[in-house]
Amino acid sequence: MVNEHGISVRQACRAARLARSAFYAPRRPRDDGPVIAAIQGYVQDNPRHGFDKLYPTLRTQGFGKCRLYRVYKALKLNLKRKGVSGNPIIPSCGN
């Protein structure tokens, strides 16, 4: 917007609802290699465990919950699993 329309950075950021620091600061690339390796290693050893059991184990290695879950979803590991059903509830006859 600044180059095409000739408006100031302040006006362009205000129109786009961004902070001016976002215009000047370069975005840091994410390096999720260690997280991916840790998740895949855990899933290979424990294929039936979900995120609720994965998180406490990898938390001790210093990975945060939001980062772990973001990568866990990106690897398509957050699939619904069919639960084990117990005895079905049978309604009484009313007698």
C-alpha cells in the first residue's frame, strides 16, 4: 500500500489493522524439526496414545503445549478414535 498508493506507513498499517512494528520487523522462520522428530519418535513407540499422554512426556523435554499441539495437528495425528463401549443403557419398561 505504501508503494502503490503513496500513503504513509502509519496510514497503511492503520488501514490493515496491523502494528507498525509488524511492518518493519522481519518474521522469524519456525524450526519445528526437533518437535516433529520428538513427536514421531513417541508415536512410533506408543501408537495408541493421543495428545493427552504425549504432552506430559514431551513437556519434560522443554516443548510448550501450544507448539506441540500445532505440530501434532499439522502431522494429522489428531484423528478421532472409536471409543470402547461398555454396556448400553437400556430404558426400563415403566412397569
